[in-house]
Amino acid sequence: MLSEEDIYQIHIATLEVLEEVGIKVEHKPALELMADNGCKVDFDKQIVKVPEYVLKKALQSAPSRITLYGKKPDFNVLLDDSNTVYTMGGAGAIRVLDLDGRRRPATLRDLVDLTRLQDVLENMHIAHFLVLPQDIPQEGADRIVFATMLKHTQKPHHTIPGGPQGVRDHVEIASILAEGTDRLLQSPFYLENVCVESPLYHPKERVEELMEVAKYGIPMLIEEDAVAGATTPFTIAGTLVEQNANVLGAVALAQMVNPGTPCIYSISSGIMDMRVANYSAAAPESTLLHIATTQMAHFYHLPIQ
């Protein structure tokens, strides 16, 4: 979709945004760390401007190849810019449409069944938490979801942090299965989903999660869900620049915390339907955004989902 010149122009515009506009980062320790690593930081406004040389250093330390491990070697997954793997796109649904056509709250039983289904599908390589059960305590629900998926799939899987303590709890739970934290970190079998927000915004809890994941070196998926025409420019090019700057800023922070932390570029971006003011995830523009974003991730030699 994008020519080499297009990719270069998006890259140059991204550098301008990072150096001249910056990203709002609502976390003082992160601001201090980024300042110590060469970023220009306005502590009062919580704005971080990332120079090109800082980003370049971060991209050099971010792995271009990431292996996620299954409970058997047959389920190991290699993520790089030459290999295509499959996972489910949706996650965390709080309701399901039952076989009888009835719409009802999602349950823990649904999570078990859907996880087992993904486990036996040969064309699915990474399992996802497709529902967020409503019949379990919602405080700390991510821990229950995490443990349930560990129990019912042999494949690597996604999870959500549930705050920095959630990250620590996931490591503690997974270390039992791996027979030690060192063995877990050598052969990680899950990845944490960390989201940044548009436009150019890293809220406090997300930053805390990112820094905690990076501290351990667990693979993380850094995702932005832009809405072109609402939270980002209406044009595809403008949205590409904004989400690229936002995700790369998070990659830079992760590498400052722990150089070599595996980072996966990810978006779930779409466009605003101006007639009804709704987010349109399945619009043609969404597909174009995902194709172009894949090209940008390849340009930076980052795995992408």
C-alpha cells in the first residue's frame, strides 16, 4: 500500500511529532527516567519530547525476533517481520450470543470453552481471552482469567495486566508453572497487552503497567486504538503519524526501563462514522490503516500484531 517514499515521509513526520509536540506521560518516575535518557521533559505539563537519537537507540535494543513458548515445542511461536501467525482479534467481551440466540453475560465456563476451542484449532497460534467473565469477582479478574487460560491451553496466550500489581501476580502465577521465575523469563509463554491512548497520551496506570512488564522483560504488546476523525486526524496518513509516534514513544520508554524488552507493535484503529458519531472498526479505512501500520512496523524491524 505504502511506497518506500511514503514510509519515509511517515517516519519523518513521526520524528517531528516526537521532537516538537511530544507525548503526555502522567507518571513522574517515567518522566525522570526519560529525562535521564536524553528526552526533553516539561515536568509541570508532563510532556516528553523524544529526540531522534533517543528513539534510534531504543529501536536498536528492541528485539526484531521474539519467541513465545508453548507447553510443547510444537506450539512455540516465532514473531518477526517474515513470519505470519494467527490469533483471535477480539478480547474481553462481557456478553455472548448463545446458541439459542439469547444474549447473556459471559461466564467463566465460556472462557474455559473458548480457550479450549482455540487450543485445538490448528490455524490459531496464540490464544486470546475472548470473554471477561461476569460471574467472578471483578476486582482482580485478570488474575482469574490468566490462571484459567494457563490451565486450558498449551499455546502462548495474551493477557491484560490489571495494574502493576497484576503484572507481578501474573509473574508469580506463571513462575509456578515454569518451575521458577528465571525459567519463565528464559522461555515466556504469554504476553502482556499494554495500551496507550490517542492522541499522544500515556495515562498513569498504563505507564505503571508498561514499566513493570519491562522490568521483568516479559514480552509486551503495545497497542493504540485510534479513531480517525475523533482522537486522531481524519486522514489515514495523519492517523498513521500519530499512532506511530505514540507507540514508538512507549517502545522507547520500555527500552529505557530494561534494554532488550520484547515489544510488539499493535493497533486496533478505525474511523469515526460521522453520521452517527460511532467508531467503525470494520470500515475499509480500518483495513488500510492496519496494512500501512504493518509496513511501518517492518520499517522499524518490530514484530506486529
